[in-house]
Amino acid sequence: MTLFKNKYRIESARLLNWDYRWPGAYFITICTKDRAHYFGEIINAEMICNEMGKLAWDFWQEIPAHFPYIALGAFVVMPDHIHGVLIIRIDLPEEIPPLQSSGSEIQTMQCIVSDQFKNQKMAAISPKAGSISTIIRSYKSAVSKHIHKFHPGFAWQPRFHDHIIRDKISYDNIQHYIISNPQKWDTGKKRS
């Protein structure tokens, strides 16, 4: 943890010097808050999704409809988390153009510089359009919005885990891990 404006903040879990918009395969794990079993249960080594688990499944399958440069690898919904592979398969989408001036800015040079600095600072720390973080944020938001209609207490953990898949052997191992995850579930323990 480091201090920012005299407050402790948690460092980013993302790999430094890696642009999460770059083409490649990304192994993603997203857990529910406090690892609560919201999505169903494992019975006889098979995941049985309840309504919330079905929503988590369905919205994952819809990701390529909203992000056409994404392909999906293996995916599984577990009682308290999801595992999936997202593949960025083409170059980055075009950058979103900056907002056009409305002509209502304050006309002092000092305010313009201050606003530009604030915008640059926020742009530097915000998830980039087309990045894995943006996709996961959209996914978590869509699932939460629909689940909250009938279960207002549902929540995700604030963060997610990612692993950049760098070769075919790793990709095949991760795909196998995801697919076989329900068979390895120990009903007596919470596992990922």
C-alpha cells in the first residue's frame, strides 16, 4: 500500500508496462463479495446454476456482441466466482475522439490549464476504452444490475484477477483447468 493525498491506497493488480488492449489471451477470475455462493451449487461434480448463475453465464456469452474484437475461450460459472478466457483478436478499436468544446469554458488561462491537467490525470488512471478492465467493468455492471432486481444484496469483489496467457501450452492448461473446475470443487471448502 502507498500513500496518495495522505490516504492509503492499494496498488494496481495489473502488470506494469503492459497495455491490456493488446491482442492476446487473458485468463480472468471474478469473485463474489466475501465469496458468497450466489450462483448455484456443485452437485455430483457438476455446476447447477440458479437464476443468478444463469445471468452470469448469459452476460459472459454476450461480451463479443458489445466488444466485437473479443473472442471467448473456456468459461465456467462456479458457486462464488467465474473463470473465463477473453481473447483480444484484432488491433485496438479507434480511440474515442475528445469532446468538442461547448463554448462555455471559463476564459482564464489558469482555469483552462487546471481543467486540462485534471482531465489528463483522470485519463491516465482510468481504464482505457477497449481494455480488459473496461470489459470486466461492463460485465460486472450488467450482471449486478439484473441480479439486483430480485436480490439487492448481491455484490462482486471490487477487483478481479487476470493472467496474461503467453503460449499455447499455458492456454491449453488454463482451458483444461476452467473446464474441469467443477469436478475439483470441494464442497467443504471455498476454492477458486
